[in-house]
Amino acid sequence: MERDSHSEDTVSTMVLENVKNKLMHAFRVTAESRAGQREAGGGGGIGRSQQANEELRRAQIDGALTWLRSELLEMRSQDVQLAETLLGLNTEIQRLRRESFGGLEAQGDDQP
């Protein structure tokens, strides 16, 4: 079961990295197009402001991905706990069924 968890961690990490790369690309394209428009208009100090905004966006993306990772890990932990509970309940149900059917068979043997 730990091997499954490790492979899920790897897949989750790859998916999140893919989302991160797509978001960063989208912000970069948007920022570059804005920069091109501003340069055509002649803004001098805007480049630094834009770079600061891009860094802020990256930090926000990284923060969101970190939060998503922690939520996914918590969900995985809850899934494992739920699976263990369900397995325990299934075992108990099977035990009770065996006891119930065993009691019925013993009563049936006593009848003439």
C-alpha cells in the first residue's frame, strides 16, 4: 500500500508541476504582451513594476500549489483511514455472519 502512496505522490507532483508551468507560461505571455504595449507607448519605470508583479504572481502560484499539495496529502491520509475502517467493518460483518450461520446450523442439527 505504501508503494501505491509513493506512486500517487509522484503523479500528484507531476500534475501540480504541469499546472504550475502552464500558469507561469500564461502569466509570462500576458506580461510580455503588456510589456510590448507599454514599450510602444514609452513607459520607462514600468519594467520594474511589471517584474515585481510577475514575481508576486509566481509567489502566489507557489503558495497555491503548496496549499494544494497539503490538501491532497490530507485527503490521502483520510482515504487510508477510511479504507482501514471499511476493511475493519467488513471483517466484523463477515465474523457476525459466520457466527449467525453457525448458530442456525447448530439449531438445525438439534431438531428431529
